[in-house]
Amino acid sequence: MLTKPDAASAAHAGGRRRLLQSEGWRVALGVGAIVVAALAAIYLIGGVDPTLVTQSVVTGLLLGGVYALVSLGLTLIFGVLGIVNFAQGAMLTMSMFLVYFMVSSLGINAYLAVVLTVPIMFVFGWLVQSALMNRLTEDAGHERPLMVTLGLSLLIINVLLMIFGGRPLSVEAPVSGSLPLLGAIADASRLIAFGGAIVVAAALALVLKRTPLGLAIRAVASNGTGAALVGVNVRRIYSMTFGLGAAAVAVAGGLMTPFTSLIPSAGDQFTTLAFVIVVLGGLGSIPGALVGGLFVGLLQTVGTLYLPGSGSLLLVFAMFVLILFLRPQGLFGAQR
């Protein structure tokens, strides 16, 4: 039973969290207003065909959904374990090749293969944390876990290279074609991936907010020592969290497979952007990963209209530095 000081402290902490969340949404809305104003200026005086701008906006939002989907597992793992998972891209590639194997060798529908890949990747993530990471986190600081995830990344990539080779592979999309959307054309498989990002973000938020497991995860993320004192098995929560992060990556990789060329290093191109999105949205924030992914995707595709090639990525990193200069904790992060 809480004493009066403890109850007051808990109420104060809860009020502070709600204040930070509402502040994060206000900042996100402010950034959204700036984005809308910039798009309006591009439409009116940008000197680019409005149809092309509309297509870039739709493509950017769909691409941002994919980026957000890749980032959700990374932000969940960081928010609880406090480490950056350098194996994120390799785990993404691993899930892609699992889907490819099920489709090409077993004849399973690609989207059914995604569903089957999720528990496999969950178990893989749970084993990685239980067998490797839990042995390091007690007295090793952050350096050794980072090196372990980097080594795991290299191991996964080289095993995939030995099994499947370096030749690009592909998976045929079960749902093909394009659909009209807001005056533009949207690829059906990318629309499904975008929907998957929304569903996964909502599911993770629901698990964290409405289930006993989510309560335990939030307790460990807030204060691992305090959670252990009230009977929470911290190591088990770490393993479950890494497993959930790996499962989120499985959804991302599986839904991206129909429109991504499969090579063992395919996940590398998403790793850096995922780190940018996680930091931009706020370390450990699921809404931040979703909003940050949409923002980066939109900025990248619309920026291509004026800065072709890799110039759009330069614009993304420049805006990233600017936003962190103004708000170092990210859009939804807590001020430290």
C-alpha cells in the first residue's frame, strides 16, 4: 500500500508524463503545420507541376510508413533496454529471407508467410536477449551490448550470404497493381505496408498501455531496480521486449519483401534512417517513431523534386540536425 508521500510522488510522475506527452503532440502539430505551409508554398510558387508534387507527397507518406515500421522495434528495444540494436537491419533482412524461403520453397502466400515469420523472429529475439544480452547488462555498461549486436549483425549477414548467395532475389506481390489516392497513384503493396505500420504501432501501444506485460515493461523502462524490488522478473521482461522488437521487425521485413530487392545487406540502407527517425521522434517513443518516419519519408521524396539523387538525404540530415538543435530530446522525448 502506498503511503501519502509515495502516492503524491506517483501522481506527480503520472502528471509529468502526461504533460510531456501533450507537449510532444504540440511540437508534432507545430512541425506538421510547418510541413503543410511548405507544401502549400511548393504548390503555389515552387515551379513544379502540381501533379508531380501530389505524387511525391503520396509516395513520401507511404515510404514514411515503411520507415516507421522499421523503426518501431528499434525504439521499443532502446526504450526498455537502453541500448541501440546494431543488428536491426540484419534482423530485417533475416525476416525478408524467411518470407522468401516460405514463398519459394513451400509455396506459401507472401502475406501468410509474414504471419508465420512473426513468431519465429520473436523466439529469435527472445533467445538473443536470454542467451547473450542478459549476461552482459548487469555489469558491462553499454559498450559490450553494442559490440554484441554489431557482431550479431555481421553473423546474420554472412550466414544469409552463405545460404542464399549475393544474387538479388525477389518475391512476387500477392496483391499487384496500383490504386488512385488523393489524385496520385499508389502501389498496392506499399499501401499494405503503410497499413501494417499503423496496425503495429497501435498494437504495441495497446500492449504497453492495457496489458500486465505492458505494465511490467513500462515499470522496467522507468526504474528497473524498483521493478525488481516489487517482484518483476527484469531479465524476463528484457527478453520479452527484445522478442517484441524482433517481431515488429518481422512485420516490417515481410511487408517490404514484395517491393524490395533481396540481398543479404538489404537492411543496411534502412538502418541509418531508422536511427535518425528514432532519435528525431524521441528515444523510446512509439508515436515519435511513427510521426518521425512519416516526416522523413515526406521530406525525402518532396526534396527529390529539387535535390535529385542523394541530395534529398542531405536535406533529411540537415533538418534532423536543425530539429535536434531546437529540441534535443526529439519530438516526443522527455527533457533530461
